[in-house]
Amino acid sequence: MSDKVASTDPNALLFPAFLYGPHASCRRKMKAEAKKWTKRYEERGEFPEPKLIPVPPGSVMICLGVEADIVAFGTDTHKPCWFFYLMDELRMEVRPSSGPQYAVFQSKFDAFSCRYPWGALAVATSPTESTIDLVSRRLEAVLSFWEQLDTLRYLRIRQFTLASLMHFLYEGTIRMWVDAPAGSVKDVLRAAIERMRNASEDEIQTRLMRRLHEFADTEPELKHREWLKSQGVIEAELVHTKKTYPERLEDMKAMGPYAGFLSDLERKYPGD
């Protein structure tokens, strides 16, 4: 049996071995794996391929630590499970803390991960910084492994199929970039990739403004809707965000704007 791949079936879906087992054991193995990744990255600027084992169809991937804790502290604390959320824990262990080195790391981590079904799923379901380019590449990677990943189920608040999980996570992207979604989730995600990759800055601005006005009309917590929609208010805040928090603006371009942006802006209402 190979050190890296514990399977002789060429068609088997393979995931890192440290993700499967009792929760405490998986966490220990993840910590050990992270040390290997850190050492390789510091020495060579690359990542090692972990030992891989086959994933039976129908297996449930636990995608959040909250669900992992429920399983771990339930009636059978030693029950083996697929603790997929540990992929994001691994990234957090290996990454530089901040600064330019982090951006370089994240780009290399994404590129390495997207070569594998498990890695594509990891970067698409636990995205960090998001730009149109990064989100497009993450989605394309998942789409390239769709049939294999669709054999699994995903526990994140509730149980999802791959299609329902991707729609849940990328609903903002879809609403931002697909005017009339039609067909399968795969088709809609492909349409979103195509549209946002080819969008001009004018189109991006137009789509941002349209979505933010929709939030201004529908978000129940907002109190000053007409002021938010008045000429120049949102536009000025977008300009301010570009100067002071450009990462937030890039995230909204790719993942769609969110109500929190307007809630923050509403605190500047001159009548308060």
C-alpha cells in the first residue's frame, strides 16, 4: 500500500486520511499534518500531498466545527466520521499571520488545492479573501470534480447535497451575476463565472448598485431606506470603502453585497 494513497481503485474518490476517524484523533492528526505542510512551505514554497484514503459514496462530510462538537460530545464520542472542516483548520495552522506573505500563501494554497476534489471543495466552501478571479477559479475547480463530489453529503447547519450546498454558499454570487437563473446549479454557476469574468468596471458598479438598492428595499432592520437610496449616498460609501477597506469591496464584487454594508452606512445617517 502506498504511503500517499491507500486505495488500488483508480476511480475511487480520495480524501486526506487525517479527516476520518474519531474527532480527537482527527484533530491530533491534523496538527501533525500541519507541521509537515508548514515545513515544506517554508523550505520550498509548496505543499505535500497528504496520505489519501477512499471515501464511500453517501459519506457525510462534517463541514463546521459546531457540528463536529455535537458529534464529538454525543453518545458515541469515538465514532469515526469525516471531519472535513479540519481542512480549513489546517490552512489556518499553516498560513502566515498577515501581510504580503499571506496573499502569496493563499494564492499558492488555492492553486495546489484546486488540483484535487478535496482541495477544490475546501477552498470553495471555506473561502477567505474573495475576488472575481479567485472565486471564478474556485468554482471552476468544484465544477471539474462535480460528479465525484456529488456522491457525498454535507453537514453544515443541516444536511446538504453538493448542489444545495453550493447554492447556499454562493447565492449572493448568483443574485449578483445571473439575471434569470435557469437550469441546474452547475449551469447557473457556470453562467455566473462567465458573466463576472467578462464584466467591465461599469457593469460591476451597476450590478453592485442594483443589489444594494434591493437590500435597501427589503432588509427589515434598516430604518432610513430613502436616505440610503438617495443620490450619491451609496456611491460615496463605495468610493470610501475602496480607499479604506478594498478587500471588502472586492469580496462584494465576487460574492455579492450584503446587508451589513448598508447597516454600517446607516450609522452615518445625518439625522441621528
